[in-house]
Amino acid sequence: MTSEISHPSSSPKQAALQLVIELVRAGKLSPLQGDASNMISIYEQFKAHFEADKNRHAADSAFS
């Protein structure tokens, strides 16, 4: 994985993945608890949030 941090506005999927990985590294999210569905759900929520934010910023800039 690259050491460069992805910006959620330009790369929502990569930013969501990096965020989940950092949560695991920080011990805030454990891949050993339960199955992977929890981590996948968290990733999907971050991705949806970042994509919605990206679309909102695109709409705002279109009206500026």
C-alpha cells in the first residue's frame, strides 16, 4: 500500500480503505472479533459518506 494519504474528495474508496486499516492499526477495530462483515460494513459506511461528500462538493462547485 502506498504511504500517500488519499483525500476523500478525490478518492473515496481508497480513503475509506485507508481509514479502516488505520483503525485496525490503532486497535480500535479488530479483525479477530467476529467475521469480516463488521469491517466490510464500516468500510462501506465510510465509502458512502465520502462519496456523498464528494458529490455534494461537486454540486456546490457547479453552482458557484
